[in-house]
Amino acid sequence: MISLGDTKVLCTASVEERTPPFLRNTGLGWVTAEYGMLPRATNTRTRREATQGRQQGRTVEIQRLIGRSLRACIDRSGLGERQITLDCDVIQADGGTRCAAITGAWVALRLAVDKLRKAGDIASDPILDHLAAVSCGIYAGQPVLDLDYAEDSKAGVDGNFILLGAERLVEVQMSAEGASFTRDQMSTLLDLAQGGVAQLIAAQKAAVA
């Protein structure tokens, strides 16, 4: 479980000795993700998506984000023809759930890969680097790291930053909420994010030590 303030996400990794059909006989593995939020993870209850018969667009977008982010830090040829699915279930939400899910899912992926190596199923470590994500925004005119829900809902600028341990960018999602923002403000938020990701990676290292 990753806990960032009042946001808590359970992250699990499941290894399957198969790949999606489009990767069959390629020698490449696959990493994918599923994301969900419990009905009372928020202040007011939300209906389970299963009762509506389909996933919401936000859910699909987030789980695709988690999957492609994790694929950026792994050598899929070193994984072999197997699939690792990361399940990220939000049990309490107070902003930044997608960032928490990505950061926690990396730890689950690390533990799953370590188990494969210990069993002799893979010869070398396919994980290329750490991966973590953090939200940043401009709230009440000031740059803020890791916005909670109250800050995020009123932020003038909101962004999610996903970085590797080597400080290389995997994905940046930024938007203005009403007013526009400058390039200097974007750079300020990126600097904040790099500092936040460094702290998260230190926590990841401690978790898997």
C-alpha cells in the first residue's frame, strides 16, 4: 500500500506465463495495469462501475497511463513472453491518485520481478530504472507540490509529472484551469516535481531493500 497524505492505494502485481496475442512468438513481455476506486474512497459514495456495465473514461485513461509509464522502465525482451498486470485500487482518495498508483505499482513490479529472478525464470533484471509520479500545481498563486483534493479542485494550473530515476521524463500532463500559465511557471513546477520524485524514489528504495 502506498500512502501519500490521505490518499491510499493498494498495488498488486500478477505474473502470467502468457502474452497478449499480438506479442506471441516475439520474445517480448508485456506490462499492463488496471485501476479502480472503491465507492467510499471519496467523501461521497460513487457507484461501482461494474453496476453501470462499463468503465468510465477517466478510469480507462488512468489505467492506460499507468501501463505505458511502467513499460517505459522495463526491458520487455528481458521479461520474456509473460505478462505482468498491476492492479491499483484506491481505498481512500484525496488527490493525486494516478500519481500514487504509478509510484506504488513500480514497487509491486519490482517485487514481482525479484521473485521471477529468484526462481530462475529470468536470467537478468529487466527493470531499467526507478519510476515515480507526482502532481504539482499553482494554488492561490503559489507553486505547490503534491496537491490534495482541496488544492487540486481550486488550482489555477494542475500537472502530473512522471519521471525515471535518471530524471528523464516519461509523461507530463498539464492544464490551465481558467487562466493560462507561462513557460517559467511550467519550469518551476517541473523543478518541484523532480524534487518530489527524488523523495518518492528514496521511499521506493527503502520499501524494497
